[in-house]
Amino acid sequence: MTTAITLARLRDLRLGAMAEALERQLEQVGTYDALSFLERFGLLIEQECLEREHRKQSRLVSQARFKLRATVQDIDYQHPRSIKPDQIARLAQGDWIARAQNLLITGPCGSGKTYLACALGHNACLQGYSVRYFRLSRLLLELTQAKADGSYQRVLKQIAKTQLLLIDDWGLETLNAAHRNDLMEIMDDRHNTTSTIMISQLPTDQWYSAIGDNTLADAILDRLMHNAHRLPLKGESMRKVLGELTEREHLE
């Protein structure tokens, strides 16, 4: 079999990265002569595995629909928000996701809650977890539309199997009875099975009253909080501080 046919067969088998790696080996005459056949073949397989892992990570990040492009490496620890690198490092390890635990991020407007959540979500994608970001109002609207077009159960199943769900702007809007029931369905499906990051301006002790129904509030928060890590942020709005710096720099 000629080299051209071998390369074509690899691409037909969707082993494009392996084909490219083989081409590089053939172009670099003498570089791989000291390696055995199995060692050279192992390098080709490793390249294919790396490329597939990269494609999977890119697909997971795209499907997550993050509000912000954020990474754990770019988190700002200089701004005083009561977060420490060791806290984020422990969360970035992802053990809490593997254990189907939750994370509650609270703090004032502009304190970087959404950035932190998206950074941890992005990190989870790199570890191979499926992730999805929603603002609460958009999530509830999608569920309302799903009821109208008959896809409600399918959408619930998709949310239930998402390994890390990010819900932003929790507690900002008044919930009606249908919304409370929707949230109960989601939390019940995810309880002890998958993980949720809840992002809110309200401190957790105000979440009960924000839900508006005592019985459902008990049920929802019990499922959400009993195995949750908490990350309360403090300090002045980062958007305000950065805006002032930008204005000062512009004046200079």
C-alpha cells in the first residue's frame, strides 16, 4: 500500500490527526529512525487522542453558551472580594462535580460572580463535563415555551443530564406558581445526581422568601443547599472600579 493510499484510508476512517502526524514523521527524515515501529505508531495514536480531546473540549464550551469568556487562570485576586486562590484551586479540581455537589455564589452587583461561575464552568468543560449556562429568566422562558410546543419533558431531561448547570440572576424576579413548579422539577431531577452553580445578588438567607411559597421553598432549597459549597463575595463593584480606572487613564 502506498503512502498516499495509507493517508487517504486514515482520513476515510476519520483519523485525520493521525494522518497529519504520519505526514510530519515522513517529512522529518531521520528524526524518528531511532524509534521502533511500535514507538512511532504510539506517537500517531497519541496525536489522534489529543486532537479528539481538544475537539470534545471545544464542543462542550460551545454548547455551554457561557455569558462571559472566562478562565480560572485569569481570575483577578487583587480586587478585594474575599476570595483566595486556594479556594478556587480546590473548586477547579472538580471533585465537587464528581460528587454531584452544588456551589452557591453570592455577592453585590458587579462583584464578579458571573465571571467566577463561567470560569469554573469553562474549567469543567476542559475536564470533560457537560455544562450549560442560563439566566434564570431565560431558563424559565424556555420551559414555558417548551410547554406550549410539547417539548417540556424533553427539555427537562436535557437539563437533568447536564453535569453542571449554571443559573444566574437567582432571586431578582418574582416567581409565579408555574415557575416554582419548574424549579422544583429541575432541582428534584438533579438532586444527588448532577451539580448546579447558583449565582445571586441576594445572600442565601433571603432565598427562602424570594421563592414565595413556603412548601416549595423548603423542597427546592433543601435539594439545592444541603450539599452545597458557598462562595460569598464582598467589596465594591469591579465594573465601577475598572470604569474609573479607564476614565482616569483616558484623561491622562
